[in-house]
Amino acid sequence: MGFRELSDREWTFIEPLLPSKTGVSKARFNDRLIMSGILYILTTRCRWMGMSIHYGSYKTAWRLKCW
């Protein structure tokens, strides 16, 4: 089974489960891309540093893997 990014339908189920974007801190990452990056790591079993920059920083994805 290969990796594929989240479809719009799948994202509509996941998005309400994530924490809301509140506060006036620095700009927040793109939740959908970070979630796709985490799923990429779980599906391909590559190291966190091997995650494509397309999904954002691997450090952010690693930190947020336990929302």
C-alpha cells in the first residue's frame, strides 16, 4: 500500500477533531499538510528527517504527532 494525501472528504472528518486556532501568537502551520506529513511517516516508515519539505517542517510534525 502506497502513500496518498488526504482527500477532501477525509479531511472533513478529521478537521473538527483538531484544536481550534486561537490566540495572537505567530502564524500557525497548515494543519492539513502537517497531518499529511505525519501520515506519510506512518505509511512509508521513513525517519522524521526524511519527510518531504512539502509537508512543512519535520520538527513541527514530530512535535504535533500526539495532538
